[in-house]
Amino acid sequence: MDDGNEEPTTGASPLPPADRPWQHPSEAGRAKADDTDRRRGGHLSLLLVLAAVGLLAVGIAIGRADRGQTATAAPSEVIGPTVATIAFSSGGQTQMATGVAVDRRGHVLVRASLLEGARQLRAACTGQRPAAATIVAVDQVDDVALVRMSGASCRTVPTAAQPKVGAEVMAVRADDDGSRLMWRNGNVRSTGQDLTRDDGVVTEVFQTDAPGIGQRGDGVVFTSDGQFVGIVAAAPDDGRVAVLTAPNLVRTAVVLSRGRTVDHPWIGITGHDVAYGESATGRQLGATVTAVTVDGPADSAGVLPGDVVVAVDGSVVTSMTQLARTVHRAQVGQELEVQVERAGTPLTVVLTVRSQPSS
């Protein structure tokens, strides 16, 4: 009963109980409308959930793509399959050397002096089983050997030009038992350097401070993004590692793989920096010749032991290293005018640069 004291309600009137046997037509309309609203609400919720899942998936994909563009893969994934660990017997002991793949035919380049007296070679790259390997050829001037693996070939990487001073590099080598690769980061400290060995041979190198190479001077060097830049040539006590440049090494590898020898400019003399009293005129700069190879270019031109080389093609020679560098940068077959001082008398001889004979 309406006693006039109740406040009127706002909005839709409540639906009748479901068990009521009859229903007013207007009430049936409201039930249908509310049911439709509930269905629409459910559909909207489902659509929102699906949209959220889709956006999340797109976000993950974009994130992965972005990381793929900006992040560098782990060195072991990029570089590891290109680095060969070579185990061999020498002096009754198992030794290790580290090389780098130079083609897809199983050829690996490694420092030759590390393999001196090597027998029963076995080699493998990351993820491979060790397989028998053989030394195909050796270039003694650059001190590199071409080794061929009989198993699966390693993956190759791009070769970079000589890196700039300050560039980040990574030196990689096998540990002493060959169970893993050791990674050492460093920076390029100098470029365009020449490494002069005791026999007067000069090779082009750059220097890095990547530590942990070890006294054996073994290792392969890469840029921070995984490009091959060189092979360790020497690790002197001053902490700077001399690295043979990759472009020269690749050219050498191509020649050796074709069964040919590499042409290295040579004039057939050895010597040292001029010492006090060796020059009759008191000269303090120059290169004193100590030995001349019989029938070599210098011998054929008339150079004698005791001569002091003072200039080549008009350029002053200040040391034996500079003379060796000048010859190293000449071309096989090129004629050089060499100015020498003999017992105080200046002389000029003309010699023809030849390819250094294999020893």
C-alpha cells in the first residue's frame, strides 16, 4: 500500500521474480534490453582483453627487433665458430695454437712459429669435434702457416681494414688445454708499425694493449663487432701486442692455398744501426752492412760487408730498421739506387729487388 511517505525511485524498475507465472509486456522489453546490454558488455570486455594481448605481443616483437639492431651478440656466438683451436704433439707434449678460418674449404691461418716441430695435428672450431689437420704451406717471412682441417669447415667472418688508433679490439686464444677460448679486450695504440726480426725481415703490424695473450704470443684479433683484423705476432714485455694486419694475411692465405709462394721484396743484406767508429767520416746515422747473400741483389750490385748505407733513391737512411722498411715497401723487380759510404768514400750502386727465396 502506498501511504504517500516513500520517495519515488530513480532509474529502471526492478524485474519481477523469475518464478512469477506472468510478465507484463513492458517488463519483457526491459529484460531483453538488459540482456542485450550484458551481452554487449561481455563482448566489449573480450575485445579489450584481446587488444591488450595483441599490443603486448607487438611490444615484445618490437623490443626484440630493437635489441637485435642495437645490441651486439655474445662474442662466443659471433666469433667463436670462426676461431680454430689446434692441438698438436711437440717435444712429447700436447701444445695448443689458435687460428682463424679464411675460407669454407677448411683452411685456417695460424702463426707458423707456434707449430714448429708439430706432429699429429687435430683442429676444431666451436661446436665441432676435433678432426685431423695438416700444414699445407708456410710463409716464413710473415710467420704464418696455412692449416687444412679434414672435418667440417669453420665459419668465416668479414675482414676489416687496419683499425684506427683508439678502436676497441678483442684478442682471442685457446687456453693451455684447449678446453675453452679466452677473450681479452683492449684498444689499438698505434698503427702503421713495422716489426723487424733478428734476420732483418720486416712485417707490417699494429699494436694493441689487449692483455692476457701469454708469453707464447698466440691469438686472433677482432673488432668489437666481430670483424677479423689480425693475428698476434709478438707479445713483448712492454705490454703492447704486435698484430699482423688481416688484409696482408688474407692475401698471403690466398696465394698459399693456390700452391704458390708469396713474393716478399728482398735485397740480400743484413746489418745493424751504424755504431761509433764504423764510419770513416764519423757518420752517426745509417745502416752498417754485416753480411751479403751470395748472388743476391746487393751482391750482384757490388755491395760489400762494412759498407754504410746512407740513402736509397735519395731518401736518407737513418737506421737498419728504416732500410728494411724501405725494401719491404718496394716492388719485386723494382730498381733502387743505393748510396753507400765505403772507407769514407761515397758510392752509388743500382740493384734490382727480388723475391725473398724460401729457406
